[in-house]
Amino acid sequence: NQFKKNHGKKRIIDVTIDDAENFIFKEKSNLSKYSQGQYIQKFIIFFNGLADLGYTKKDLNPFAKLKRPQRSQADDHITEKDRVLSLDDSLALLRYAEETEDWDTMLILVLMMFCGVRREEASKFDWSMIDFDKNTIEVTAKIAKKRRRRIINIPTQPIQKGEITCGINSWFHLVKLKKEGELKKWKLNTLNGRINRIKKELIKRKESGDSRYANCNFAFHNNCF
């Protein structure tokens, strides 16, 4: 890595706090304060590990002496509101999934954006979790983040945006109609990569070059339409 490239010829005990400061606050000045703090933590662990192996001492750890940068709201490039996908953006993602016939991804997006299912939970979804008669989704304790079963009511109020009107259930029925075979069980990294590729593709299509898709999180849109 960059630290090894610039300081790798030094002995471990010769790496100083000035070297650590220069790396974090100059060589990594393009990073956010959060990312700089993450780098500091990783190097603290690294040098402490070397101390446990007898190569140095923990009280000589140069990164342990650094003051972590404090984040503030003003440091963010976008507002908290802009971090969340708008309804327009959410529908654009679904339309792209439909256009590319990516039914597995469409299902995941609907679960996350309109039903409040977490990404890791959605990655393990199967049809037995939906009760179309009761209009509910069951997140079992086995896949729930806090290992507690919960029942989610699927929003019944239709989405109305311009001339578009559709119910949340219609997306589920569309996937069930189009999807052949069992639903894909995603590894989380694979799912994240797939969603990020869709976002990047949509960025290219936007005339304004708006890059918010690359930064935004998913929201539960139950109360916004």
C-alpha cells in the first residue's frame, strides 16, 4: 500500500508520529474525516499486532498518538436528505431492472425501498416469506438482524407519480410471473456490487450528470406517496 511504498524502508521502531500525521493528513487528505479515522484505527491495530510479536512496543505506536479528525455536518458533500433515494430515483431503479429483465434485483429493491426489509435480510428472501392473502412479509428470526421475527405489512396505498400508478404488490406479482426457477440467494458483496452497477448505469443516463446515485442509501417509502 501507499504507506509501505513511502515508509517501508524504515525499521518499525523508527516510524514516527510525524510519519503517521503526514500519511493521514497529507497523503490521504482527499479522504473524508471518517475514512481518515478508519485508517488511523487500522494502523493502530497493525502496530499493536507487531508489538505483540515483539517487533516494537505498544507505547511507541505512532498512530495511537494521533487525534482522530472530528466529523461535522458541514463536512458532507451532500445533505442527509440527498443521501436517500427520492421516489423518482427509486422508480428509475425499478424501471431499469424491468428493462433489463433482472427480476431478482427488482425483488430486492422493492423489499428494501418500499417494505423496510434490510439489505442482508432481503438477500436471503424466498417466496414463503410473503403472505399475499394477508398482505404481509415475515422476516424470520433466522435471517433478521437482531434475530427476532417480525411481520411487515406491505403498503397498500398505490404509488402515484405523474401518470404512473401502481401498487407495491404489483411488483411482487410481476417478479413471480417473470421469474423462472428459485429466487437467487445473494452473497452480500455480490448484491452490493450489482446494485452499484445499476446506479452507475443510471448516472450515465442522466443529462445533468448527477452523481447522487453513487452516494445514496435506500429508504422506506411507506409515507412519502
